[in-house]
Amino acid sequence: MAKLRRDRTERVDEPARIGVLNGPNLNLLGSREPHHYGTRTLAEIESLLRERAGADGVTLTFFQSNDEGEIVDWVQANTGAVDGWLVNAAALTHTSVALRDALDGSGRPFVEVHLSNVFAREPFRHTSLLSDLAIGVIAGFRASSYLFGLEALIRHLRGSAGAGAE
């Protein structure tokens, strides 16, 4: 079995361990602006992800916080326990150099996900401080953004998501 190195290109042949990071206000999903984010709660999205991950033998660890410092601390504390990250940083996407540095410093690949199509919204949402570090960005598919992101990350970790793989 291949051991995961700290770079973003190493293949993982053993069951993948993925940290699912949710930023500010995502605890309000289901009731907050359903026209943008849909009606599923964060717990319902986590359940969908667990079901999908279980089919592939993937282990997920979930975290949500409204506090930037707690999020950075969680990334740092869990870097050794994950092979990659699924990240919906919410508003921190557009503002947090600290989160960017933590994800970059983890050396783990990540997929950035957004429930809404950030490019069809206010101009300040069009800029991400994370996207250039991410292996990919998925936006606009509501809860399915997480599922698509999880699938892409699993494929990447297993070495089948490179250029020309499809």
C-alpha cells in the first residue's frame, strides 16, 4: 500500500480519510436563504456524504464552526489524520488568509465546494483565496456540490483524476 506523502500528488491505495470542513453560518442550512443554499440541513448533507463515502470505504470527519480560529486549529490538529479535505469555507473563502495558510501548510489536497453559484451572486463572492490551491472547485449544485466534490477528491486520492483520465 502506498503511504500518503505531504504533497498534493501522492496516490492513496488504502481507504481514504477525508476531513469535511464547513465554515461560518453553515449550521443554519435548511432555514438560511433557501433560494441560494437549498432546504437541506448540514446534518442531512453529512448523512448523504456518509452514505456515499461508506460505499467506497472512505472515512469522513466533519467539522463546522463560525469561528475562524477554531477552523484553523481544527485543520492543524487533523492534518495527520486525513488524506484530503472537502472544504466549504463559506464567507472565509473570500477573506481568510489564515485558513488558506492552514490548508496549504497541511500539504493535503482539497476540493473547494459551494452550495450556490458564487459567480452569479455579489461581486465580492467571485474572489476565492483558496481556489488556486484547490485541486478543483465545485459550485452551484446545492447539496450535490458536496457529493460531486467528494467523488472528485476520492478519485484524485486514488490516482484516477489526472488530466486525460476521463
